Amino acid sequence: MYRRCHVVLATAFALACLVPGVAAGQVETEPRSGWTPPRTPEGVPDLQGVFTFRTITPMQRPAQLEGRVTLSAEEAAAFEASENTRLNRDLFDPIAGAPSAGYAPRAEGGVLSYNEFWYERGVELTRDRRTSLIVDPADGRIPYTDDTRESIRVTRANLSAGFADSYTDRSLADRCLMGFNSGPPMVPSAYNNNVMILQTPGQVVIYNEMVHNARIIPTDGSAHGDVRQWVGDSRARWEGDVLVIETKNFLRETAFRGSTADTQLVERLWRVDPDTVLYEFTVDDPNSFTRPWTALFPLRRTDGPLFEYACHEGNYGLEGILAGARNKNTQAVEGSR
């Protein structure tokens, strides 16, 4: 199910530069004062519910906001308006050479996959008006190694060019094996930013709307297995009121932001008010990053239920991608004669 977003009227972000901002950001992480988190019959914190994690806050801090952890209310409003206008698919002109209202075409001779109706990327920053979901390192940027940065550049170039010798050259999202925002870890994205959390004695279930992925995670102290999986092998424990999930044994193909199969992931969830669960994750992979890095954002209660995301392995979308790649290869060969 796609939930419709309403677009804020455009305001030039450049105006925000004239407004004094918050010098040192304060990330909201503590439960509401005087409020006690509910408990399940087993006595552990109750995290259950249907939540959305959509937000317009970028994963990494934009270059123009370097050194700014949070924005003032005026700056945040200007940034939100500017981003909502920039991302609005209804304002893109897919016909090369005929940009609309100053907006560059999406791609030369290209078309758009969806119009704005289908998106639910979120229209506002997190409540604390942060400029990045990454809270560590302090610069709000992923600490890539040089080799990983170059590898990502080449991969993106190949995908943008339609390269696909085989279905294995396409992403797991293209192949409908995993959602591009459901992970683990979960990350806000274009649509289906919805998740249901269920708890039973000795287990917690994280069920994502995107590609209808369900992670069934033991909380009974059992040891990790040794079978590599798309979603890795997860085990959880309680540290006070915080649910801590440790995941390893990913498959090679389950790369997250350039990571490898050696990724160690730690997720933390805790309730801060009746309608909000904070979600934090830390990614550690020395093959790809110079140090571990951490992101934090809220899961906000939303109306259910979740709906089926009708995407399955081997669907006609992937067939079309491969056919298009073959056509481009043929055109390149014929053009060289």
C-alpha cells in the first residue's frame, strides 16, 4: 500500500543561509518525562505496533550543511520545502531538452517509473530537525574506504547504464528478494516505509511492508547459527528497556551501502512515548569502512494494517530490465560497424 504524501510549496533553500541556526544539535533519545513504558505479560518493554519510519532527513549530511547537526525551525521549513520540490516526480520533465520550470530532465530520452502519487518518502525532517540520520561520526557521513567509494561509483555507473549480463548483476531489490529499505538495517526510502513489531515469549518479529519481509528473532539467549542468509542471522537481548539485536552471517550479495558479507550489525529499539519507538543501528565492516558508523531515527505509530507488496523473484520487471540491456548491447555493436 502506498500512502500519499502532500508536497509543501517550494521555497528557495538559499534563504535559509540568512537565518541563524542551532550551533550544537541535541538528538532526542530519552523517554518522555514522567512517562513509563508499558510491559508485556512477560515483563519486558512492549514495543508492539505498526509504525512508519519515513522522513525527508537524508542519511548523510549534505555538503551545504557541513558542520550543522540541526537546523532552526525556519531553516528546517525552507529545507523541507526545497527538498519536496526537488524530489516531486510531477515536476520532472522526462523529455531531454525540454525541462519544465527550470528542472532538468530525468534522463536523456528517458521516462519516469512513477508519478508523485505513488511516493511516500516523507515530507519533513525528524522532530529534532537533524541534518542527517547518521549521528556517528560527527560529520554525519559514511566513513568509506577509498576502494569502497570507487567500487560504489563503478556499480552505480553500470546500473545507470542498464548493464546486466545476468539477473545476478542486478540488485536484490530489482530481483524482489529484499526490499531496498527493509534491510536489515531498515532505512527510510521512497515508499513502503512501514513496519509491524510483534512480541511473543522468547521472540520478537519485525515485519516490513516492503517485499513483505519478516524477521523472526530469538530473545531467549540462544546462540547464533552458522548459515549465511539474505537477512543475516539475528539474536536479540534486553539491556534495560532497550532491545539490542546483533546480526551477522550475511550473504555476499546482501551489501548495505557498500558493505560485505563480514558486516556486523547492531540494532537498538526503545520506546520514548506512546507513539514513538527510536531505532538505532551501527554498521561495522572493516572491509568497507574506516570505522563503525551509526544512524538513528524514530518509528512513529501509524494506522494499519500493512498491505502486500506484490513483488516476487523472476517477475516481468526483471525480464524487462534484462531485455533492455540486451537491446542496448545490440545497438552498441551495430553502431560500431
